[in-house]
Amino acid sequence: MNPLYISQKLYEHYEHIEEVKHYYGVLAIYSLVMTAEEKQDPVLLDKCRSILSRFPDKIRHPHYNFPSYTIGGIARAYAFLQGYMPESAEMVREYAEEMLTAARDSKGIMSMPKVPEQEKIWIDVATAVTPYLMYAGLALQEPRYIDEAVNQTMLMIEEFRNPENGLLHQSKNFAGPGLYSQDHWGRGNGWGYFPLAELVRLLPPDSPHRPRVEAAFCDLSHSLLPHQSARGLWRQEIPFEYSYEETSGTGLILYGYGVGIRTGLLDRDTFVPAFKRGLEGLNSVSINPDFSTEHSCPGCLCPGEGEEKGTVKAYVTLKLPHRDEHHSFAPLMMAMVEAHRNGIFDLPR
């Protein structure tokens, strides 16, 4: 089955079961835009424009930590960058400027806006901020946005990277002042890896940021590789062999592997087999015949209470996967887009 067909059907199933919004919905819309352009499908691209035209006025918005989600976040910024929604210039600029004023901790990392004095920071923010600012910066020719896109992800990678295994922790100051969560959460590592992949994919070749971005991307790529399961997936707690295999983190990691293979940053002999095994695993384990999904972790930010808050036990036992978990769709779609970009046009069902 063609990966782009799978991606489109995943989105159709998702929009059938709930209204596509929130940050995970915005990422799914972004994935649909990439699907449409990879298919060179003008009808699907028109659908993407129609979906995004509902933002901000025709959506009943939930609370957002990042106001850019009200206009469709990275999906809107990417569609503008690619020339699909040229009327979005001022809207994209407005929320890029707003992002530059967001609350930060003492190191400059964007922090929880509700309690800025507590300096609560979490790796998920890299995905919220870096792609949006980079797309906006490239489209509007604003180097400030690109500089801050790189700055935020690099600061977070440096803050959360465990030097012993190269993997990322999710958060700091949520379990208590000065404390990191004890995890190496699958989707959390994906939230750090995806923005690195986007920087690798789209930064100009002569960008002064490239050397350190590429080094960080390759480092995390290699740190993730030993933890791929026999079925091709990564786990909820990546290095813990008794943790369940998890869909959303796996999809984000495979997206990055696809980008790294295509750009020549990742050795083909090493990473292509892992990429293919992961795609086949996702397709067989995580995607049902009706395009419902399995094995995705629910919303997860330093889970647990008391002494167990932010522990590996809390990540593994309190956040159990379920069918059609709404974080699953975008990462699966992204992995399928990268499959097609890498010349994989058929996956067994």
C-alpha cells in the first residue's frame, strides 16, 4: 500500500472521530499539507487550505500554551512558506513576534507561561516553537526568527540531554525545584528530534547554524538507534526493555531518520535498514485496516504524584496507550511522507 495513501487515510479517520485542533491536530494538518505536496494533488491541497481557513475564527479553541496554535501554528506557517496561503503573511508575522516575547527561564529557554517564576521547561516546546519560527523566518526573510528557532532547540537539547546515553529527559522543575524528570520518554525524544530534523531539512546550506545543528541531529540519531525494538519501534521509556512499544515517538524518530538519510547526514548502510524495519513495524503494529491507530501514549507531562512524580515508573504505568489516541496520527503521517520521499512506494498490509 502506498505510504501517501496511508497518510491521507489516517487523517480522514482522525477527522472523522474528532475535530482536528490542539497542538497534535495542528501537527496532523501540517502532515496533510506535506502529503498533498508530495502527491502533487491539487484537490488535497485545496482541502488543506480549506481546513486552515477555519483558523482562527471558525474553531472553538481550547487553552493553548502557545497562541500561534489559534491560527493553525506550524501548519499555517509551512503552508505560507510553500506559497499555498500567501494571504497569511501578516498573521504569521504577528505570532512570530509574539513568540519572541514568550516567558523564558534564566538560560533563555521558553517556559510555562502560567507560572514563569517557577521556570518550568519541557522539551515539547521545541516542536511548538522551532519549526514555526523557521518557516516564518524563511518565508518573511527575517533572520531573527531563524536565529531564535535554532537557539530554542539547541538550548533545550543541551539542557535535557543525558550525557550517559545521549537521550533526552522531558522536563525540569515540574517534579520539584531543580529536578529533571527521570524519563527518556519516547515522544519526548521525538519532540526534540523533529525540530532538529526540520532545521537540517530547511536551513540554507550556508547557514552559520548548520555545523552545531547537524552535530546535534547526528548525535541524537545515533543515540536512539540501539534502542529500536525487534519489531522496529521505540518504547515509551526508550531504554527500558520491559516498557511497551510506542507509536508516536516511533513516528517522529522515523521522520528524522528519513530526513537524515535523504540529506546524506546518516549512513545509509546503518540507517536504511532501521528506517525500513520501523516503517513496516508501524504499518503492521500501529495502523489497523480501518486506519485506526494503536500503541500511542496519552498526553504526558511529568506524570505521577508525590515521590513518584516524573519517575520512569510513572511514565510507564500511568500513561497506557489506547486505540485512536490523538497524538498518534501526525507522527504516523510524517513517517509515511518520509517513506515516500525516500523512494518507498509500497508497504505490505
